[in-house]
Amino acid sequence: MTSSDLWDEATAQRYDDDAADMFGPQVLGPTVDFLARLAGAGPALELAIGTGRVGVPLAERGIPVTGIELSAPMVARLRQKVDEATLPVTVGDMATTTVPGYFTLVYLVFNTIGNLRTQQEQVECFRNAARHLRSGGRFVIELWVPPLRRFPPGQAGVPFDITARHLGFDTYDLATQQGTSHHYTTGDDGLIRYGASNFRYIWPAECDLMAQLAGLELEERVAGWDRSPFTSDSESHISVWCKP
């Protein structure tokens, strides 16, 4: 078991609704297009596949997809969408769990590598991706850039979402790169539900060093799935590393 939070049945049941914006075609379309181009004929492996938000539509493109997922309840939600023969999933962590075969693409989306809360585990995740890749295959990560420029001296938290139904903010320990996302969500019954998840943030340059330790080479870095340029002002990045 790694240091990742383990999402329970209640969280898994709410996940698709709570993350509804991420299931919209304006988000999923560019994401799947980007990954399908790199996967070619496949096969592809998704680490932390969750409920299949990306894996299911990628498989519908005709690309064989396999998943690894720590939370059995999340896999049960995925199984309501697609069967094991169509999209096989192994329950386990993204740093050490292996599956048979070699892949043209291994990918990890929606900031999920941060769920591994130690640097060593994150390095092992890169190594795990590399051991599953064919020569010439790619490892892709979607990750936010830590918004530390928003922090005045003495401030510990920063909001990331303020809507009528949801208030979210992150708190950070800058010495350890540990953080917690706090979510206050208003349900249909008017009651406010609190939830939290823990993470370790990573800088893009730190990702490149992890990739180097795993024998991977940086091929491309863009700001989003639409391939917009990555700059000093970018709040996220899509990074692609290749296995020689």
C-alpha cells in the first residue's frame, strides 16, 4: 500500500457527479484526441483509472486500454459502464502494481500523481510507467503547476473553485510540499458536505528529474490538451516523456 488516500464507497458513488465538469465534451474531447494520437493502435495503460472518465472513451476509439486503480469501489463504478473483457483493471497502486504486456502509451491524468505523498513513491511511479512501455512508447502526465505565487506571507491556503454549489481551497506546507484539498459541496437537499484529499505537489522540473531516473526523455510539454504553449504563467502542464 502506498501513502495515497483510499477512496471509499461513498466517495466513489459521488465521484462522477462531483466531477461532472471534467466529463464534459469540451474537456474530454481534447484529452482523448491527444492521447489517441500518441497511442496509435495501442495498447494503452491508464494509471489510477478511477471510474473510467478517460479510459472508457479512449477504448471506444478502438484503442485497447488496461487500467490500474487503488480503490475497488471506483472500479465497481467503472464496471457499471464497461465489462472486464472490454477494459481490464487491476486493483493496486500506481507505483508498484504491474500488469502483463508492454504498451505504446502509459498515462496519468487530472493531477493524480500527487496522490502519492512521498517523493520516493512518485519516482517509483515513473519507473513503473517506464517498465510497462515499449521502446518508443510515451508516458503522459496531466498536472497543475503549484500556485505558490498567490500566497502572501503568512497565508496558508488558496481557493481554487468558488461556485454556488462548491467551495474548494488548498492548504500547503511549503517545507514538505504536502497539501490538502478542502471541498465544501452543497447537495440537492441544501446540506453542505465536507471532504478532503491529501497530495504532494511536484514542479515540472522535478518531474523531468523523476523521468530521467526512470530512463525516460522529455519529448513535449504544453499547457493543456489543446496544445497551447507552456509558459511561465501556465497553471497546468501536459508533459510527454519517451522511452528510448
